Amino acid sequence: MNKRILNNLLFFIIFFLFNSIFFFEKRKSHINNIELKYKNDNKKYVSEPDLMIQINKFFNSNSLEDINTKLLEDSVKALTNIKNAEVYLSLNNNLTILIQQETPFIGIKNSRECHFFTKDSVKLNLIEIKRPNFLFFDDEIKDIPWKEAIFLSSFLYEDEFLNNFINEVLYDENSNFILKSNSLDFNINIGDLKNLEEKVSRIKLFFKGVYLDKRLMDNNKLVIKELNVAYDNQILCVK
């Protein structure tokens, strides 16, 4: 019996010493270096000072010990404009954080302010000086399905001709989409999104012939204010 008690006592002593050493070594560990990486080297809309503040907050008393990588990932992803984060801790205690930022796709504005949104309708908080040069919709976009706005935006981005001079999309009370060019001071009413490619072919046909028709030009500027291709097989000009 005494031998059994002695063996048990010895076991608990060894167990205690092992855990004490393990805990001490764990507390003694520290991070040698923190490296921030960005997917596709894209970090235009991420505030690195805010990111480092968030990382420092994660550690108790700003210490860099006892890393729970999943919790750190969640902490980083909680920041504005960050879509995903992956944390890697190497054997030599170097910490790497791979960050994927949210990317704006369109802007929505009214008379007072403007906001930027991703394709997935996530609203972004962008730094003023880093506002992207993307397509803007007026505030009436709330009256149309989001997928229609994304479809039209994608179409305009991919069409090199229209992408060169279309800056905004308006949506009027008659449910017409109107493409606006600030540089030309010119609107194009395309109606709904049916037969969009055919409507765009008519727009391009108009611009090919516009310089040949003196009635449409004055001192190398368009004298018309709106082109209407909303109706089948028609091109209407409004002065």
C-alpha cells in the first residue's frame, strides 16, 4: 500500500513539474516579428495604423504571448474594409498576417454625401484621399434590385468605349436608366436593361457618325444634351 501511495505521489510530482516547465516555457515565448501581407499586394483601402492598433489590443498589456491565431484572425476581420485575414505563426515565432481587403465596386451619392459598396453590397468606410474613381449611381438606386445595378456596372466597366466617358448612372421616375458623362455634359437614356448590347451598338453607331453631321456639332462640342436608345431600332436626339 505504501509503495502504491509513493508511486502515486511521485507521479503527481512529475506531472506538476512537467506542467510548470511547459507553462514557464510558453510564457517565456515571444513574437520576434510581425509581418503584414496583402493578397495581390492590394492594400489601398486598409488603414495600417488602425490595423496595428487592433493587433496590439489583441494581446494582454500589449504583450505578444500565447497566440490564439483564430481569435486574432477574427479580431483583424472586425476592422472596416477587411474581408478576410489568415494568421500564420512560424516555429521561430514570426507572425505573418495575410489580409484580403474589401474592394469597392460602385459609389452611391446624393446631394449631401456619397458611399462606396462592394459587389456583395458591403458598405465601405473609405479614407477621403483614397476615394476610387468608380461608377456612381444616384441615390434612387435603392428603388431597383441590387443585381441589376451590379449587372449594368459590370457591363459598363467591361465596355472600353463607354467606360472612357460614362461617370454616373441616374434612374428616373419612369424606370429608365440614364448614363451620364460629366466630361461631355451629355446623357444617354437606355431605358431598361433589355437588349443592352443592341442598344450600345446604336450608341456607338451614333458616335461614329456624329462628327460627319454638322447639325450635331458646334466648335467641336455636342449641341445635343441627351441621346435616347430606349426604343427598338431608334436613336433620338434631344437638344
